[in-house]
Amino acid sequence: MAPPLPEERGPGGEVPHTSTHDNPPLPLALLLAALTSCNSADKADTTATPPVKPKEWTMLNFVKVDSANPIMGPSPVGVFTDPILKQQVQWEEKDVFNPAVVVRHDTIYMLYRAENLVKGAVGKASRIGLASSTDGIHFTRRKEPVFYPDNDAQKKYEWPGGTEDPRVVEDANGVYFMTYTAYDGDKARLHVASSPDLVHWTKYGNAFTGAKNGEYVPKWSKSGAIVSRYEPDGRIVATKINGKYWMYWGDAQIWAATSDDLIHWTPIEMAPGEKPPVPLRAQAQTLPNLKIVLPTREGKFDSDLVESGPPAMLTDQGILLIYNSRNVPAIGDKSLPEGTYTAAQALFDKNDPTKLLLRTDKYFMRPEKPYETTGQVNQVVFLEGLARLHNTWFLYYGTADSKIAVATRPVE
């Protein structure tokens, strides 16, 4: 399923090396002393203690659950009366993909994106449904969506495209916060909502409304992965670092933002005189002042685009971010088809979330199965939900923008 264990590299992709400057020759007296010590050790027949390896920071070796995948897809069963169209619609008839997950009362709850066909230029609309599972594989869906465009203050941002690609965490009081994409048919915008129960939601609008007098509201923005602790009981709890909540976001380059309340976010901008680490392309050109914390890499699988995955995980080693990426062979990995989405991992400093420490040199998941290579968008695995249920990690992902699949690994 997955390639061999990725080689760990520095932020720029460099491989650690040694030289005579790293290890200068010993003076003669010290060398003789060392030889004498070695001879004594041989006579005593002692065994040298091997060096202690640092704890592995990645989460690899996920195995796709081929016996059940894809675990969810389009369905004609879900029906509700759309408040904008004022008619009944089969809201998940077209495609079902890109889920967020949380654990509550030993049950995995999945908030997933579903599309139906709609007349007009966009041709489809997205809403967010809710399903539950006690084994992480077999889910029971609610008949009606729990989050969708309505005749409210956010309608102009959410219609006719819809509400897309949720990621969900909770605060210390158990209130759930969701970042999601509001799509008006022209521009994607990162929005925020909260809920006490995953069913009833309060919308707060654009995540960056209060930043720089709303300068970022008209800009393209999406994919907010809030830094959190993944607790043994399955909860994903947003955690402050240096007095602030942190979020990785973006789908051209990956940027960072901070918040006091999980609702109002401020993007991190470059310091005076600082320059982007890579040439700006696509949507990144509209955000030239932002500090890129995880850039694309020319010649690799993540050459064209990088995009946040599930909520970032705060660990003893640092902040683990699972991220999605898109390849263009002309500037990237020539062995992957045009537009292939794969997934990789990066580690940031736990005291400075803008400081990239390590990133994997190879993807750990790629499209392989027919339902991953063919669909609404071909050659896509898009990771968005990670949950710990008892002794198993469940990693949920969209396949070809059409269905949902899962991969698992034991908790170590």
C-alpha cells in the first residue's frame, strides 16, 4: 500500500551528513588512552550499549481497509427540504467525500461533504452530513444534513457552491469548532462554526474577518487544521501554544494563523525584509505578504500544491501535520500522473509552530485502487479525518472526490 519508510530530511530536503570537520582527529595522548580503555574492556568481556534512537515522529504504516473500502459513497436515501431552493433534494446523490471525524462516547462521528446536482453554472451544491460508527468501518447516516447553506448572513458566501471540507476539534469545555470551506461558486473562503452536539451549529463567518480590517475576507482561503492534542479517550482538543491557538491553512502553500477564541483568526505575515522560500504561484500570488511555513517542492510529489490535512497533532516531538499535495510532472515527480494527490507528513517546533523541523521525503499514501484513481477528479486521495478509537488509529480520506475510504494502524 505504501512506499518504504521515508527518509527524514531537513526543511529544505537536505540529508544529514558528517565530515572531518564534524569529527576532528583525536590528539595522540587521547588516542592511546582510548586504545588502552578498549583493551581493558575486551579483557572484561563487556558488551557495549547501543545508542538510544530518538522516538519516531511520523505516523506511518497505515493499511487501507481493502475488505470494506470505499466505506461510504453517494446515496439516494438522504432527502431534505432545501431552505434556499424550497424543494426536496437528494442531497448526497452525486458524490460523498472529504470527511472530518471526532470520537464521542466510544463512537466515531463523521462529518462528511456530500454533493447533489443543481441547475446553474456550478452544477452541484455541497452540504455536510453526519454519520456514526462504533467500529470505525460501518457507518449509519442521518437522513438530513446537519450543516448547509441557508437564508442567513452567510448565504452570499455559501451559495450556490455550498459548504465543504470540514475539520473539527473541541475546546476544553467540550464545545466543537469546525473550520470549513464556504464556496459561492467563484471563490473558496475559510469559515468557522461551533456546536455543542455536532448537530446544531452556529455560523461565525470568515475566519479572518477581524484581521487587518477584513483585508483577507475577499481572498481565496481554505483547509484549516487547528493544532490539538489527540487524547487517549479519542477527543481532539485544541491546545494553546504561548497563549494562542494555532492553525495551519491554505491550498497553494501552507500558512499559519493564531486565535484567542478559535473563532477569530489572524494570519501570520512575513517579517520586514523576509522573502517567500519559493516563487509564488496560483492562489499564493494573491497573498504575497503571508509567511509560508510549508512550501511546495520542485521535483517532488508535492510540487504543485500543498494543503492541510486533519487537525495538527501536538506531540512531545513537535507538531505533526499530515498534509495533502498535488503533483505536476513538468515541475515535480515524473513517475506520478498529472494532478495526482498524495499525502505526506511534516513536523514543526512545538514552541514555534512556524518553524519547520522535518518533513518526509516521500508520500506515505497515493491513489492505487480504481475508486481512488477514477471519479469526479481522477488520481486523488485526500486525507482529512484522523481518529483514535481504543487501540486503533483510523485515517479517513476522500477518493477521487467521489467516495470515502479508511486506513488503520495500531496505537503504539
